[in-house]
Amino acid sequence: MTTPIHPEVRIGHVHLTVSNLERAVTFYRDALGFAVTQYYGRQAAFLSAGGYHHHIALNTWAGEGAPPPPPGRTGLFHLAILYPNRLELARAFRRLIDHGAQIEGASDHGVSEAIYLRDPDGNGVEIYRDRPPNEWPRRDGQLAMVTEPLNLDSLVAELDTP
């Protein structure tokens, strides 16, 4: 039997190849709200939330203007950005709408509420919040995630709650 991974292990950051560094920085900084922590020359930038060294790294090492990978290939499906609660997810959603981001979908997975979109290079991005584990749906003791439509009006109503 193999030893399980330590339960506090987390994915630390994602590093994305982009075709235009400033366009990508503008999206992750302005539309999603991450702060630039460092530029690495003119070919890479590092962004974070809360002063961490970086959660997202962007680079043009494949070349400025490089094309995205063709559909139907293996690779990144999406990166997921976890928000601490429903109110912060609502604020993030509002920021995206205010910046003209095109939302591709919104789902209630029982364990989480998620909103899906693409960055300027076509990378899938999910912003989401987890429900407390005691609220996760279970069937016969097993996790029973679902994919139901997320009520975005209810989410936005969080912004009006005192």
C-alpha cells in the first residue's frame, strides 16, 4: 500500500504560456484582481493575492504572438481560483462583468459553486467557492457531486446583504 499524500498539500501556483504578456497581465490583474509581484524581464510576470510570491506566472517563452494549442489535444483544461466564501465569489463575478469578461458557464456542483470563462489566450479559468464539507452531498456515504445551473441572481444578491 502506498502512503497517502499529506492532507495539507496544496497546488501552489500555475505557470501559463501566453501570446501577449501585457494583455494577459491586464486580464489577471484588472479583471480578476491579482497584484503583480514581479516582472522577469519583458517575457514573464508573476501575480498573487495577499502578498504571496506568486499564484499565477505568465510567460511568452514560446514567442510573442504564439498560437494557442489546437482543440482536442491534451493539456490544461482550466485553472481554478478558490475564493474563501460566497460573498468574495460574488465580488469576483461582479469585477469580471464590470471588465466585460465573457462568462462561459456557471455551475452548482453541490460541493462548490463555480463560474467558468477563458483568459485572453483561451486558457480555461474557473472561479469558485467551496461549501463546508458537512454540506457536501453524499449518497451511501460516498461523495455525490452534481452539475446543476448556478443561480447567478442569488449570487449577486450577496452583494446587497448587509
